[in-house]
Amino acid sequence: MPPAGLKKRELTRLIEEYLDRCYRARSVPRASEFAASLELDTKAFRRFIRRMYGVPLAALLRQKRLKKAAFLLRTTDRTVEEIIRQTAAGDRVSFFRAFRAAFHASPVEYRLESRVGPPT
């Protein structure tokens, strides 16, 4: 159940918009900042995020960045370093670690596996 005064669909839309702004600004999302902007209790908002998505707000942005990186690996010839810079995914080591945890392959392995056509 969303915090008082907001419907789940509306809050979900607002969360997505906030994450998009953080992504474009390369900033870290802050549950306390977002909750305050909606005049919500921070603790209640954090609980809601965890119940709804299973992870904290900052992890949602990490997931968004990793999904974008995976998309770029599948659809472009950009280097891994360029993709890391474009998605603001952190340093190389933390990006590789997070990518492997999310996709069970290194970025290079993921690119190769995703580009392999069907067997002939």
C-alpha cells in the first residue's frame, strides 16, 4: 500500500520520473529527498519501496543503469569503457562486478552471447 494520499500507479510514475532525472543528472537518488518533495514520511516511503520493488531506491537506479548498459552492449559497437561513462555506472571494477551479478556474465561475454545468431 502506498503512503497516504497517493495511489500506487501515481507513486510508481513519480518514482520512475525521479529515477530518470537522477539518471540524466548522474546523481544518486535519495529516498529522504524524494519523500520530502512529496511530503511523505521517509521511513514509510523506504518501506514502501522495499515492499514494492524488493530493493532500496538507489538499487533501482543501479538496475536501470545496468539494463541500459546491457542494451548498449547488445545494440552498439561502443567499447565497454564508453558504455560505463555513458551510463555513469561507476568505475570499471565495480561495473564488471555488478554486471556479472545481474547478468551472470561479464560485459564482453554478454555482448558475444547476445550477438550469436541461431544455429544453422
